[in-house]
Amino acid sequence: MRIIGLTGTIGSGKSAVAGMLAELGAEVIDTDKVAREVVEPGTPGLKKLVETWGESLLTGDGSLDREKLAAIVFADEGQRRRLNSILHPLIGAEVAARLAASRAPAVVLEVPLLFESGFDKMAHECWVVTADEDSLPKRIAARDGAGEDAARARIASQMSQEEKARRADVVIDNSGTLAQTRTQVTEAWRKIEKL
């Protein structure tokens, strides 16, 4: 099984590229989804978050108030590191279990913080999706309903596109049309199929 680590700055189009890879036959493990699952009500992950930041993180139905948590961790690097130290081991264990159970010839690990979290070490190769930096805040604001200032803060909290691209085996430029992006993805995929 070939494991591809897929990352990119928030708003770059990671999920679109992951979808294209799924259409080409890869199994996709989206660590954002896994991260949500490990903090569902009743999980050890949610319990640890409440122990760390208090019950004010819970909504009326006992689930995580993601907006409150985001306000804490995106404003303070120390709090973000603390969150990552709680979630990354839980996410890593779940990803490892899914990889062990997979029978797919290729698995894509879609990980926003691929290099920062160490998930790149699980991959045979790392793909980075980039996009025009000026368009990123607008993309994020449109997708998430957040303001552009909040989007810029989230971008600033991550490793730069340039650094991610420097570490990548494959760079997919998603600044153009989806058709152009699909062509790049298909070409890179064809190289993997030959391995």
C-alpha cells in the first residue's frame, strides 16, 4: 500500500484534491474528520479538553463548542500547542488503525498540519496543495463564514506555503481552474501507479 500525505495551507483546496484522488481510486483518510470523531460526546478526547479548558467548551447538548475552542487556540500559540498535544496522539492512533485495516493500493492522509504534527513520517511521499496567497482569506471567509481578519490569523498560525512546498515531493498549484488542478493531480497519480 502506498501512503500519500496531503496537506496545504487552509483554504488551498486540499479537500478538492483529496476528492480527485478518491475518484482515481485512492482511499482518503481526512484527519479533520478523525479529529471531530475523537472529541465526540463520551470520548476520552472530549473529557480531556473539558479537563484542560473547562465545561464552558461544551454546548447545551454536551458536544464541543468548536468556535469557543478555536477562539482560544488560534489566539495563543501555547494553547494551540497544548491542544495539539492532546489531539495528535488520539488522531494518530485512529489513523494507524484505519491504515492497518485498509486494503486499498493507495491511501491519502489528508492532514492540514502534516509536517507540524509528524504525520509526514507515516507517508511514502508528501503532496502539498498551494493557491494564490491573496485569494486564501477570501476563500476561507466564503467557505467558513468567517471574516477575512480571522482567516488571516488562521493562515498565520500555520507553516507557510513556501515551507510546505519546500518539503513536498509533489506540489499541486490550485491557483487556476479545477480542470487545471485535476490535470496536475492525474499526472502525479499516474507516476504513483507506475511504482
